[in-house]
Amino acid sequence: MKRLLTLAVSSLSLAASPAAAQDIAITGATVALGDGSDPVENATVVVRGGRVVAAGAGVTVPAGMTVLDGTGTWVTPGIFASITNLGLVDVGAVSESNDADADDSPFGAALDVSPVINPNAQDFGYSRAGGVTRASVMPEAGASIFGGQGAIIDLGADYDAVRHPRAFQVVEFGERGARLAGGSRTSVHALLRNALHEAGTYGGAGELRTAGSAGGQREGLGLDSRMPNNVDRQGDVLLTRFDAAALVPVVRGEQKLYVKVERASDILAVLAMQEEFPALDIVLVGATEGWMVADRIAAAGVPVIANALRDLPASFEQLAATQSNVGRMVDAGVKVAIGGYDSSGDHPRNLPQQAGNMVALSRVPGATGLSWGEAFAAITSVPAEVAGLGGRVGVLSAGAHGDLVVWDGDPLETSSAPVRVFVDGVEQPLTNHQTRLRDRYRSLDESERPRAYEW
């Protein structure tokens, strides 16, 4: 254990350029591979050139490698947070530091979070210290039912955070979508279908099939040639040119469509859209009542990102909320990643707590939880698969990114914490604003206090 703590990273600020990956082997640890299997005791993990070479029991350490004694620790792949606003928000209540949504923007689907993600945001440091090494950054819908295009990031301490820009498109369904669409779910359906049909009129490279004059191009979109692109219209088209272009890869199945939906009947309506638009690569986000239609979700092969701790009817579309939701969907064959804004979007380091609760729930009579391996996979390999990165992150297998977390105990226990974190084989600093405040006031000199405190 002492040898593990001797190579701490001293840097407190973001590096100007990425550091070189370390070739290391950690031996004698309890290793969780992240693939749904049970942890392996007295195992070894080998990382070379930023990639995992091998992990498990009986692994031979190559000659010349730095060997770290992992006795008494757990080694796991880094946590993959499937829904976050990391880098978009510093102080949520201060609009100038909150880029999660754009309430007054003329655009919706065309919005792209990639250029505005700030690795200096405080939540980056907090999350990294909590074992989060990769995340999906998801915008929120503002003026439109479309929130825009999300990105996949890593949490390395450098400015090269965005790994996969425009990885998915976000659309609001259900109650909030109804409000944004004009007050009714019927309008959500009309708006979404209209938008996807408009995107279908686009040709290669985002150009209209009907080339020619500006008016002719607009007719190819169904737009009134007399109307500017970004004004409100009462006609049959409600997309700007850029929004329509942004939805082209969604219609083609080249970009995932994250649909925020909760009610069982709304979930079925979303699944039915695949009959009209068969190429759609849909991911359900929320799905509080997913357990009620789990067999239909599984049959459609659509993955889900769900909050594991949601068990109260916070709205009419969540009347059937239960903590057994995730377990029941998994038992039905649905691929479920644990995530959600309620307790992990702003603070994704809390994801192990959600996963741990699923393990505890499996021991409650009448409830449906997850095994340890299933629960840990739901915050590592499954979110990676949902994001299209299966086998590359979230697992300790040959060829995967060298994202490792060394814990001082079982990572699904709230009493455990990371002691070392690696992203692509590079050890990361665990210091952040909170740890600096802790250290500052832990040994504060109180010998000279203001007189008011003498009483």
C-alpha cells in the first residue's frame, strides 16, 4: 500500500499538453474488470503505452515495468458517467457560467456543446477525484424540444477533454417536451416527426437536394422563401436550416438520438417511431416507468440510461416510480446504464452510491436489484456500450484505454475512495477546490480569533 502512494502527482493545474503515459503493473489487488463479472482477488493489471495489456489472476508482469504493490486495494476501470453537464456549468445559479441550455436561442438541434466545455470547471476536479474518468456531456433543451449535440469527454488534467464531439442528439419528450412544444404531447410528436422528415430532405454534406436559387433551396426544405431562417413561423415548418442539417446524421442512424422520456406509454410511442424512421439509433434517458414495458424495450434492442434511486412520483409521468426499475429492466434483457441528473448529473462521483444501492436492493425481499458485477458494469462498461465505445473504455481488457482507479476499499461502499486515478495511463491529480479548503481549515490556527468568538 505504501508503494502505491509514493508516485503521487503534484500538479495542481491543468497541463499545457498531455503528459506521457506510464507503463505500470499493479499486483496483489482485488480487481474488478467492469464486464459484469465478480471481482478477482490477488490479481494483476498491466498498462503499457496508455492501453491495458492484461488484467486478472495469473497475469505475468513484463520485464522492466514499474511494479506497484496493490495489496489491500481495489483496482477498477474508471467510472463512465452517462449523463452529465461537466464543463458546461460552474455555478448553476449564475447564468454567465451556465451553458447547459439556451432558452433564447433561435437554434436547437444545431447547438453543439463541444467548443464550450471548460476543463477548468470545478466539477471536473471533483469528479476526477471521485473516480470518474470519462463522461457524456448532455445539453438541456431550452427554447426547443431539441437540446442539441452532446460530446464524450475524458477527465484528464489537460485541455484536450473532448474525445468524441457531436456524439449524440438530445430531444425532450413527455411533460417537459410538451411544454416546450406548445403545451401538449401531440405537438411534440408533430414537431419531432416534422423535423426528422425535413432532415431527410438533405443531401450529402448538408446540402439540399433541390439546388439552385436561395428560394429553390428553401422549397427543398419546405421553407417559405420569404421567411428568414430563424424567425417563429405558424406554417408547416419550424426548423432553421442549421437545425435541419444537424439532424441529418440522426435520420441516417449515424448519430445516436437520446430521448428524455419517463411514462410507459410515451416510451412505447418513442419505440414506435422506429417503424417510420428505421435507421434511428435511439437511447431512452430517464425511463422511470420502463419496468412496465421492459419486454418491449428489450425486444426493440434500445438501451436505457436510468436513475437507480428514483422511487417517488415527482410528476404525473413518474407515478409508477420504483427503485426496482433498473433491476426489472435488466432481468428483462434491457441494457441499462445507471445515470441521471437527480443525484449524479451534477455530481457523477455519486454514481458508485447508486450502484451500491442496487446491490443492497437485491437483498430486500420483494425488490429487484443487481449483483455486484452487474451494478459496477452499469457505471462503467454499459455506459460505454450505450455511447458506442464498448470494449474500448469502462473495462480492463486487452486494448482498452488505460483508465484505472485504485480504491482503498470496495468502490460501491460509501466509505471507500480513490487513492490514485489514471486516464490513458497518465496519473491524474486528485486535488481540487474542496480538498484545498479541507486542508486549509483542518489545521487552522485559532489562537487569534475575533473577540466575538470568545463567548
